[in-house]
Amino acid sequence: MSDCNKPLWFLDSLAYIRVAAKDGADGLSVIEFLHPHGSSPPLHIHLEEDELFHVMEGRLRILKDGKELVLNKGETALAPRGKPHTFRVESQTARVLIVTRNGQFESFVRAMSSPAQSETLPPAGEPAPEQIETLRRIAREHKIEIIGPPLS
């Protein structure tokens, strides 16, 4: 099996690749995230894979295809490929499973992560302009198009 127990610091969040795309014939990937309050990726589109969100703890406000919805513990939503979406953590923290297929998103997470120094959230801080440009470039390389700002 893969390196499922090695925590990663992905942007402002703690991530675990629970099922790696390479581990199964269908390329299914399951990533567990711990996000801090206010965490919100830029508005984006996955060009080659759907993204499923399942909230294990906390609350997410999701914007998908121009409509907002709130997900609480135990609730699930799908962001279909080709449709703009983002989210914002509205609770103190949120533990979320993200499920995708074909490995693009998983590869993006790996490329934008560093090994976590502890099983905690990474140190807080605003990204520098060069980090934002790196995010845009690596997202494009993984068939993710950033089209707008995070949710405020």
C-alpha cells in the first residue's frame, strides 16, 4: 500500500492520503484534510475529475456552479468536473474527506505539500505572491484551472 500514514502540510491544512490512486485499478483517491477556520481555496475548476466532499467534523460553506450550500458533519456534496467551485471552513476546524478519480488532484496535493513536522496544522501565515504563482502553475499542470478568489 501507499504512504497513507504520513501527514502532509498542504497550504494551510494537514492532509493524509488515505487511498492513493495507484493502489487500485480505478485510480480512486481518498484524502483526509484538517482545515483551519477560514480556510478557502481559490475558485477553481477540475478539468478531468469530479471532486466529492464528505464532512467528518465541522462545517463547510461550498460554492459550486454559482450556488452556495452548507455542509455539516456527516453531509456530502459533489463538485462535478468542469464546474467552478470552492469552499470555506465556517467552524473552528473541519475534517473533510475528498474523493477523486484518476490521480490529478492527489498529484497536485503531493506537489504542493511538504512533510508535516507534526500532526497539527501548519504554521499560519498569508501566502507570498510567488507562492500564489506557484499554486497557479502547479494547478494548471494537474488539470486544475484557478478562475477566482477564495470565499470571504
